[in-house]
Amino acid sequence: MEEGPVRFDASGRLLAQERQGDNQPPVSVSELSSQLKRTVEDRFGHVRLRGEISGWKRAASGHAYLALKDDAALIDGVMWKGTAGRLAFAPEDGLDVIVTGKVTTYPGRSKYQIVIESMELAGEGALMQLFEKLKAKLTEEGLFDPARRRPIPMLPHVIGVVTSPTGAVIRDILHRLGDRFPSRVLLWPVLVQGDGAAAQVANAVRGFGALPVDGPVPRPDVVIVARGGGSIEDLWTFNEEIVVRAVAASPIPIISAVGHETDTTLCDFAADLRAPTPTAAAEMAVPVRAELMANVAELDARMRRCLARGVERSRERLEAQRRLLPKPDVLLGQARQRADDLGDRLRRGLSHRLTRARHELADAGGALRPALLDAKVARGRQQLAAVRLSPVLLERLLADSQRQFDGLWRLAQSLNPDAPLSRGFARVMASGVLVRSADAARAAGQVTLKFADGEVAAITGETRPEPPAPPAPRPARKVAPAPPGQTDLFD
């Protein structure tokens, strides 16, 4: 690279030297930056600045960076993590805000900026601008769709209330409920304004919805989210996105009673029913007990009148039908006469049957004489004496039965599976199953050989074991001689 020629100053010197009468020594860039920083911070240590947010972004560290501008100038700003986490609203580009902080310099870029310590919306116009933007966003998501709203139960057993425990709202609600229809009330105490209020209200709504139906703490049938009147800034807790989403997602019907009749919050759009005041919310939650009892009494009276009118009309129709029917004597006259006639005939028939039975009994009694009975008994004895049991017939029958029994016994002996074992045969078993072929014996590997005098375990294979020694002949079984006159059953 070709370098240019070395230039000298007017005096012909190359190196900088102290000049006579020069009382300002040179300073470094860092020293100048530090002096500028101290000067700016001393002069603008506390400023209040109004402008429009531009380029808002939050870093992964939690710090926020932005720029504030008007129609003629722009200044960069930074908000540290702790300050950004305490903001009461979500900043976004285009919002007109008022910030408080100190102006400082950033030596790394030779620029000045403001370190923001607090941020507020610049008037109700900025709040309304933020209100409309959030409303449009949630409307597009369908959170304010009227089709999502559920009916409020007519007679809730338990009513949940989300409000401040020390304000007049809870007293107004309890007083109104006591006048109209005394009910059980569960209060979830929350802050309704200030830092952390939105998170507490959202947690209360979600907490009521998370209660089990049959748990130790009764689950409310309806929840009232209430707050007294105030400015749009005072009611801003109920415009926070976290609260609106919690109300829209609640499994329990919600009545929103925030502010006075002219006040409107996003919570009103997400709730199932909007009440103009907390007192009106109590009126919407329950009916008037006296009016309800009067309606029930009136319905009871109408029911009784309808029943009485029906009974009276039925009585009139029955009376009209009764007049058209003939007299009972006309209807029953012939039946009565026929009953009397049948009664007389029955009495005469019974008397005649009794007389005939007596005659039959007398005839039968005359036939039962002792001489006739003795003659009948004598004939029976003669017939019995003529009957004799011949021994030849009994012996022939016994011999036939013996031959049949002997044939069955020989058949049973021939079918006995253990009979061949006494003649030197063996039965091959594997796992309690009879082995019927050599292939099955090889596949089994281990078999049991059953002989007449016991069992032997064996292992199958291709080698042939030595034949076992023949068993010693068994002594002949001694058979006791049969008694005289009795044949052997095994012949």
C-alpha cells in the first residue's frame, strides 16, 4: 500500500510539543466523554418529558429501550428492568406519555439519552387510545361475542364477590341481597386500584372457577366483579388484558359492576351481564323473595281454582249421565227374579240328590255281609296255594346271569392297558402323555418307561442302550379254593 508523504507543521516540526503560553493540555476522548456526562447529568438530573413512544422493545434481560419524539425532535430512552416491571400499562408505539428521569450520555455511541424512572399516559386521550386499541384486539379474537354469554341462574345458592373488603361496595351488595333474597356470599378481597390490582382481580376470578363443585369451600353459582365509581384512570384495572381474559374464560357466569352507569370498561364487554352499579348487580343476581313468594302463592291459588273447576265440571257431567241411566230396580228386577227361581231349584235338587244317595248307600250296605267276605277270602287263599316257586327256574336264571358276567369280565381283562406289562411290554410316556412313535420319542428327549413292577426314566437318542436283564419270574399266585357249591368267577 502506498503511503502519502509525511507533512510537517509551519515550524517544520513533526512531533507535537508544548507551546509557550498554551495552558490547556490535551485530554483523552474518555475524559471528555466523562466531563460531558457529568455536565449533562448535573444540569438535567431530573426532567419531566412528554412525547410519543417510538421503537418500543424489551430486551431479553428485561430492560426496555425506546425513543420519545414530537413533530420536530427525538431523544432515545432506556428503562431498567425493575422500572419496566412496575408499569401500570403495556407501552406500545404511538402512545403519548409523560416520563420522569434524568438525561445522561452514552459514551460508546457519542449520544445522549434519558434514563426513565416513571412513565404515565399523557391525559385521558392517551388512555382512550390504549382502550380502543385493546378493545379492537380482543374483539377480533372473539372475546366480546354476545353468543359466548351465558344466562345468570335464577336462584343462586352461593354468590361470589370480587371487590375491596373495606369499601362501600361490599356493604351495598350485602344490604341489597338481604333486602331482596338473603343468600350465602363468598368475598374474595382484592385491590381494585393501583399496582398489582389487575393481577389480584384476575387471580380471584380464576380462583372461584377452580373451586371443586363438592369441595369444602362451596363453589359460587354466579360471581360479581364490582368497584365503585371513579375516573378512567381509577377504573383502569378492569381494562387490563389479564383481567378481561380471566373474566372471558371463567366457567362461572360473571356480572360486571364496575363504576357508575356512565362508566364503561372492557370487563363489561367480556362479562355475561353488565350492571350499571354494584347495587344493581345484587338486584340482577337474585329475585325479590317477597315477590317470588307472592307469585308462588298466586300460582298455587290458580292451580287450586283450576282443580276445583275441573272437579265441578266432572260432577256436572256425571249428574247429567246419571239422569240418562234407567232406575236400578228396572235394571236389576229380572236378575233378582231369576236368582230367586234358581235358588228354589237348587234347594229342590239338593233334596232329591240326598234321597238318592241314601238309597244307594242302603243297597251297598246290604251287599257287605260277612258270609260273602269269608267266601272271597277263601277263594284268594286257594289261588295263593296254587302258586309254587320252582327251584329249576331259579337255577337256570342264575346260570344265565353267571355266563353273562364271565363274558364281561374276560372282555374287561382284555382291554386292561396294564395287562401287557406283565408279559414284558413297557409303556412309553412323555410329560404324562403316551408316546406313539419313535419320532415323538426322539422329539421328547426325556421319557418314562412304565413296567409291570415300576417306572424308569430314560433319555432318547440315536444310540441303543444295552437290553436290560430279564426280570426274575414272579411266583405263581396262590388262589384259595372256592367254597363248595360256588364256582370261580375268573374261569
